[in-house]
Amino acid sequence: MLSRPFTAGRAAVSFACLLSFTMAGQVPAFAKVLAVSPAIQKASDLGAVDPGQPIKLTVYLTMHNQAAFDDAVDKLYDPQSPTYHKWMSDEDIAKYAPTPAELKIVQQELEKNGLSVLSIDSDGLSIRVQGPAANVEKAFQTQLHSFSLNGKTFRAPVQEAQLTGAAGALVSSVVGLEQHTVKPLLKHAGDPRTGLAKPPISLATVEAKGLGSYVTTNCLQPAAEQTYVTPGAALPIGVYFGNSYDLSDATGRACDFAPKDLQTHYNMKAAYAAGYDGTGQTIVLLEGYGYPTIESDANALFKLAGLPLLTASTFQIVYPDGVPNPQAGILTGWDVEIALDVQWAHSMAPGAKIVVVASNGQDNEDFQYAMNYIIKNKIGYVVSDSWEEDTDLISGPLEQDSYTTVLKYAAAKGVSFQFSSGDGGDGGLGTPIGAAGVPANNPYATAVGGTTVLNKNNGNGGFWEVGWGDTLSFIASFGVLDPPESLGLIGGSGGGESVYFKKPAWQSGIAGTGRQVPDIAALADPYTGVPIVLTVDGEQYLEEGWGGTSLASPIVTGILAIANQVAGAPLGQAAPLLATLPVGALRDVLPLSTPTNLFGTVVDSSGATYYSPAALFSPYIYPAQVGFISANWLEIPGPDGLASDGVALDFGFGIDSSLATTVGWDNVTGWGVPNGLAFIQAMAQAK
């Protein structure tokens, strides 16, 4: 059911010839060649790495009869198969594992080249080693260089790698030769000119007044006319009419959803009333480093929101690779990510146990080690991963294949890994092709995209939900701008079509030939976002306006935990099920416009120029974009306190680079957003 990856050029030849190594019980007579990343041809070569630089690697061994294993995993997700959802035991997987003798050959070869064994997988499927770069290069007969591409730095071999000796024939993939830094997918609402967010609020102040005094979902105001002038000059004059948006309302409350607001929006109240809140389930959050006040920060928000508090029985932190420096998470920004994940996973599934699995590093090898740890130690069956390492075009075969190894193993065990799909739309490519993030693009992963949720300002109540894509144009900046100045996309749901992985069978009904991302979506827009509580320099604060697909992933994962509760058993990888759900289980996110989208006329010495809602975002409206909501955002009043000579923007919600929402599946929101109890019951019925 799930297809093998494909590549192009020389790398494809090397990879394709390896697929013949699947005869039961046979060891190939020649070594596996590990192909280089095609991205190094486009990147700037920063030179060879320091020979003494310590490097960790996980070396994955080739399974016996890989084709049979792949077929067995596929059948676990085929409703017509007698093994449907009968997850593999350790004994089942052991049938395909390398022999102890083969494991010893690989171990001895690695040690002979000066690499120290850190651990050997209990199933004999992998060996983790460490050593200086010079020894790694010697062992794998390659050279390692640092590269820079699209503002990101990564390490990769410049020649195809091959483990020396007979051991080379026993290796399927390696993680760590190619090295990417894993980064959380966070976005914070704020001033688009300076990047500064609203200042945090002392928790003591918030506790005195209550959370409702600081957040509101009433973000979109009724349409109004606004005139902008140019100080000291008669012209130009701009007259605009349309919806109004403000990051804060008249009382200073931030445009944010409180936990119970979001529960209501995703129709979760009916599930809770039926006794479905995640009780008996474990939500795993894979993070970098951890930070000291995770539990107390979370409980501070839950106290404000009236949710159950975490206790020793419902919250745990696990360190697979040892406890890191307690300040590491704060210094690298992972504290914000962890706070967001814990506080909003629990907000959706308040009865579930939360386990934070914190790596002792933020490279791809560190995170794959933690992923293996989660699976092998049966920490939980739903895992939220609010991070990515790079795009499909940049990550090479070494990375793509190694993630497949881990995620396929998870799928065999009935564990679903949810990955944030990204926060930059198509990543500036101008096309969905190759824009998918890694590892969200993997056929054995579930990719979570993002939405914007805006209150209806037409007097009918309720909310509009559109694909997340925040695109801005300045219409005034202490004077009328003629023409308006387009700022472009400042954040949007990641998505795209993989150029590495073929489209799996469960995506056969949608366009393209490669694995399409995302599969599902939830709130991600920080400008209609959520608050968190975070300790900074020993004091707790409420921080408003957080989002990104880092928010969408724990929301979806929390709801999937409840689906497992109702099913009474793990449902396994979610993505194949999402493509089969009946109407009503998911709410399709559709193209949407309001009749009061912002438009205007600017009068200068040459006459009057009319700007339609779409013209105000030129050149950022792609042909596929057929709907969006736009609003006038008076960001800064003028020096005299008047709006007319201040700074104002046209805020476009739902304009996500070249990606666009459509009827049915799309590259912004996947199949749609979960519809509460209907979604949970439909997923559970698929057991």
C-alpha cells in the first residue's frame, strides 16, 4: 500500500540497484552505496568539517526480506487484510531482523575504524556510534563538508558513502552523515515591521483579573470606512472600506483563543460530555532539551482556564540520551515550544497523560534516536512533533531513507507520529513541488497543516476557518502609500508534493505523483492564536499570540488520543484513515471571501486609482487563489493620535504563497479539520 521512495540521476541508479537485496535470508554480495544529497549541487560549499569534530551516527542494518516486511506493514493498514490493525510484536519483527553474526560484522567494522559503540538496538536493527569526523570519513570512505542553502547550514558527504569491508553490504541507511538542525515551527504575532510581539503580562496580574480579561476571539470588526492623509500635503488621499482587524480590541485583550473557546470551536464539548477526554491514553511530545518549569507553567494556564492540573501520575519527562544542561532548552528557544505543546495538547485531551521526551541535542540523529526510544519503550501511541529539519528538496537520500526506517517501524507497532507541516507556505519556491517539509513528507508520517479562525463579523455569530496564510500590504505609513507596498507572506501553512517519495496508495484519489502534504489541519495562525504561560528569569508570565503548525500538531494529536480511547486500542498511523473518513468527520476548509474585503481608492495629482481586494496584494495572488478574507489593520495611530496619519495595513487571511485551499484535499489543510465527536467516533470505528 505504501510506495518506495524514488530519486533522480546518479543517486537514483545507486538506490535502485539496492532494491534487489530482498531475497529471504540472503546477504548482498556487494556493499550498499549511500547516495549524496542533490542539494549540495545548489548549495554553497563552506569547506570540510573539522577532522576532530565529534559525530554521532545511527547505522541501520538491512532487514532480511525487506519486501516481505514492507508488504506486512502495508497489510496492517488494509481493511481487507486479515492482519488489519493487528500490530506487530517484537517477535514478529525479529523474523526480519539481521542475525547476531551480521550485527557483529557491522559492529566490528565500525570499531575497527575508531568509532565507539554507544548502544545496540534491542532488535538488532541498528547500532549507534560516535567518533571524530576523520574516523567517520575513513569508515564510510567519503568526505564531510558544511553547506549553506536558503539561509540554512547543513552537513553532508560530498561523495557517495559506503561502509568499508563486508559490513557495507549489511547497511540499509545511516543518520548523522548528513546532518540538519531540527527547529521548532513557532510563530508569534506582533509588529510586522519590527518583529516585536506584545509584551508579556505578569501572571499575578492575570490571576487577579482572570484570563478572559486578556484574550478575546472577537478579532474581526464590522466593515467601516477609513480615510488616510499625507501630513503637510493635500494629496495623496486614500479612502478605504472593508473589514477591520486589530491585534488587540478596545480593552487591550489579545486576539487569542482560550482553551475552552478552542474546545467549543472543534466541537469537543460533546465528546467530553460522553466521557471521552483521553483518559487512559498517553500523548507523547518529542522536544529538544526540556526546561525546568514545564509542569508549573502548564498548571498555571490550566488553573486560569479551569482545566485539570497535571500531577505526578499524568505528567512525566523522559530523557532518552541523558539529562541535558537545564538551561539548554531556554537558550535555544525550545522552552516556548514545549510550553505550547504541553499546554495545548492537554487543553484538547484533559484526561490524557502527557510525556515529554526530551532529546539531548537538536540534530536529526538526536531526534531519530528519541523516536526509536519512544517506539521501543512503548511510551505512547500518539506522538506530536512540532518541528522539521528541512524541505524535501534539501534533505538527501541519507535523511529521507533513515526517517523511513524509523517511521515504518512505528507504523508496524501501531504508533502514529504527527509532524507539523511548516510555517512558510511553499518555502518561496513558487510551487508546491518539492516544498514539503521533512519528515512530514514521509509516507509513514501524518502531516498537520494550519488554519486561521476568525469570528464572523456579519452579525450571524460563529467563526470562519480558512487556510493559514498571512499576507500583508502597507496602505499607509505616516502618510498615504501610492501605490500600496506589498509585504508578502509572513507566515502560512506548509505544504507541497514530495519529489522523493511516491504518492502512497491512500492518496490515489488526489493529484500529483509524489507524497502530498499535509493530511489534516488545525488552528495555527498566531494572529488568531493562543496564549501560553512561561517562566522567564524566575517569574511567570502570560504570553499572548502564539501559533504556527507547532500549535496545530498537539491539537490534532490530543484529539487522536481520544479516538484511541474510544476505539479501545491504538489506531496506528492516522494519515491512511483520514483519507477514508465519511462526510462530517472532518470539516473541509474551503476558499472563502467576504463581501466586505478591504478595497480603496487613492487620489493623487494624476487622478484616482481604484484598488480591488485582490489588487492590494499584487503580486502575491497566485492563479490558484480564489478566496481570502482581508481587513484594515490600523497598526499605529499617527503622532496626533488620529488614524488618518498613522500606519495601516491590509491583512490578508488565507493567502498562502502558491498554495490554496480547495474543495476536498489541498496542500494547505489536507482533508480538513477534526469535527469533534463525529471525527473521534469515525476514527474509532476504523479499528
